[in-house]
Amino acid sequence: MSMGFIVMYETQIRVVATKRSGHHAIMDWVAAQFQNNTVSFFNDIKAGSNCDKDTADQLPHLEPKVGGDIAMYSYEDVTPEQLFNGNFKLKLPNSPRKITLIVLRDPLNTFASRWKLERKAHWLRPRIGHPPEQQDYIDIWMRLYKDFSRESYFLELNGHKVIPINYNKWSTNENYRVQISKQLPGSTFTDKTICTVPRYGWGSSFDALELEGDARSMDVHNRYKEMMDIPLFNKIIDTNPQLVDIAREHFDIQYETN
């Protein structure tokens, strides 16, 4: 029997994000902030999980350990409401300290990366779902954005401290990363993983693992430009103009058309 659901962790760090949001790089970085602690890492938790080695998506750079100081686990493409229904109620004992990180990347580059991965890796379709022109995926991003921008506070239920993380700003601004690290109890700031391309999550949709060790040279804020000649990608923009406004105002994307 797995022991993952009967072990107490001092801290739980729940990461909520959409696929292709850059959250794998952020989770790598967050784990590195706890240099003196044991971090048990569980990637892409599925419905009804015990948060153990058998029910988490096994693509971590850290070997999942049963027990330890910190349990860090992630959900992808799940709305705040879904996290609290029966299917997504994590079977993990309560911890004295619970933190939720909402990680969002600007919508234009998020959808571009998801589209790119879908197009070049057909074998992943059962894992990543349908192409991002699907309105339900846009709806998930928008729903997470409400908690991210503090328009709603659903993720604060059950005693979670919520820390929104803007991937675009995190990837370019050291002072911003320092401020995030200060909000993580018991952490010590380090940027030692900032140039790492995590191997779990299939790397970059555009560069795969080619720029491992040089992640900061990836043009992650202009991926959408490579998709502008695809009619279905443009349909996202045309039918959801609020995405451009949000990308400009909150993620500093200087949207340009061809």
C-alpha cells in the first residue's frame, strides 16, 4: 500500500496552471528555494489522486518521495471550482501550512505553445487534449485569470495562502522573483535553476530541450508571432478580443499583427 496519503507534510504547495504556461520552470525554481528541505514533487495530479507515485504523472526532475518537509503538486487545465468537487479532492492529510501558486502566462503565447505542441506531436493528443481553438480551454484560462487578478477568491478556501505568479514577469525580472521567494515560508532565494529547461512536461513546444542550460535565450514572449499565419489560431484572437487587451495590460505583450 502506498504511504503517500498518510504522511504529514509541514507545507503543501499546490500549483494551479494551464498547460504550456511555463509552470514547470517555475516549479523547478520554487523547489530550489527550499535548499534545506526535502521536497516531494508530484506533477499533473489527476482526479481522485492520493498524491503518491502511482497516481501522479511521472515526469518529475525530482524523484517523488513519500514524506518529507514539503509536498508540491500541480494541477493543469483545472478550474478553481473543479478543485473542490469530489473528483479533485486530494487525498492528502491536512498540513499546518498550505500555499497555492496560480501561474499564468499571457494567453497569446500560452495558446501558441499549446498549438505548436499539438501540431508537431500527434502522439500527445490523448495527453494534452484538443487544439486551443476550443472555447472550453479559453474559458479555463479566463476562469483562472479571475483568481489570478483577485477578481475572485475561490482558491483561498480551505486555508490556502494564494500567491499569483505572472510567468512573463517571473522570466524577466529578478526583483519580482525575489519578492515571490520572500512569500514562501522557509525559503532562501536562489536563481540557480533559472536557465534550466525542465525535462518533465516535454520541454519547450518550440525548442524542446535544445536550449537546456540557456533557457533565458528562448523567445518565449513572441511565440504567437509564429502562429499568425494559421487561420484557426487567428480565430482565437478574432472571437476573443479581450485576450489581446489582457496580454497588453497585464503581461506587457506588445501585440503586433502581420
